[in-house]
Amino acid sequence: MSFRNFPEAHTQGKSESDALDQASDCLEEVLALYIAERRNIPEPSTRRHGERPVAPGSLIGAKTALYIALARSGLSQRELARRMGVDVSHVTRLLDPKHRSRLDQIDLALRALGVRLTLSVDEAA
């Protein structure tokens, strides 16, 4: 499997179900790489006929949303921390893809940026 928006990301699996699981893991890794390297994350492409949707896990998805929202706001991590009433190291950890942040803390950061976190539940593939 490959991702049109992330040309460096490729994966495969022993079955379709395994391939989709591997693709989700691969997507998480490429998102973590983009965040760590402070690269722009592209908007999701419109799904083409025959393509299967792949989503990252909720934590990296929320961290990615925070990363994008902070970039769009034009604010620094320090200013976000000030608005949240926390030390800048707290914001740094929220943006660290490898840190096991709490979703409620990411939600607070997003709210400080004027956006809110929403979750949805879909049937598994």
C-alpha cells in the first residue's frame, strides 16, 4: 500500500486486513516524521474508486491536529503555553509524537487555539 500525499510511505500485509493495519501504523510513523521534522502536513486527498481509507490512531491523530492548528494560528509554542497557563515544555510534550500525552490535554491546547477536538467511531474494516 502507498499514500499519494506521502510518497515516502509504503507498506504491505499478508492479507487485506493485515495490510490495512500495517498501513495505519505506516501512516502514524510518517505523520510522526513530518511533525518531528516540522514539515507541512498535506490535506487528505479525496478517495478514488477502489481505494481504502486509512486513519491513524486517535493519539497521533489528535497530535497531528494540534500541530496543524498551531501552524495555522501563527503562534509560537511559548505563546500557546502562555494561553494555556502551562510551561512551554508541556506544549512541547503535547506535540511530541512519541510522548503518551492525554487527549484531554491536547483538547485543552486545541481550545486555546480556538478549535475543538472531535472523535468519531466507525466500523472496523
